Amino acid sequence: MKMVNANFKIEAKNVEKAYDAIKNLSECKEAKNFQLAVQAFGWHVRKDGDGNFSRIRLIGADEKKTKKLFEKLAPFVTEGSYVITADEKDNETTWDFTVKKKATPKKKDEPVGDEQTSE
């Protein structure tokens, strides 16, 4: 899996809550902070000057781990955030963080939300 694009943010006020949501998962029980917990899932996040985590980068995750991580983080991710990944055949999946606060994977060319295609 590779990352294609992302617009991702967890505001500083939500970082501790996001960490609490994942710190007891088997992948990151040894992680001492939010960054290390996310890294245990194969992702790297960076903090901006305001304490928000506003950058994300793939460092070695698979789709199963990514789904588990994003589902737990979804309630704390800023609405409108997304991460687009692609598999080895370049089939894209968009992880869309919506008002429902779920990380919803959508395959490329699949309608998003209530969108309908017109023909």
C-alpha cells in the first residue's frame, strides 16, 4: 500500500482523546505518546506550531491496520479530512472523515455519501 494524497488534521484539543482511543490496542501498548502509537500502525504524524497533528505519512501499514487505526481516530479527526491510499495495482481507496465521524473507505469511482451519478 502507498499513500497518494492526504488532507489530515487532529486539532491539539483532541490529541489526548485520540491517544486514549488507541493506546490500549495490541499494536501500540508500548507507545508512550500519540506519535509513537500511530507509528505502531505504520503511519507517521507530525505536529504543527499550534500543537495540531496536520501531516500524515505512510511508513509501512497495510489496509487492515489502517482501517483499525482510522476507525478509532475518526471521532477526533477534523471533519473534511481524508487520506487516499493505493494498493500494488494502483486501486485507490479514500479514507473519508465525515460528519458521521467514521473513517469510511471508498474505492475510486465509487459514489461518495449520498452522491448519485447522472447518466
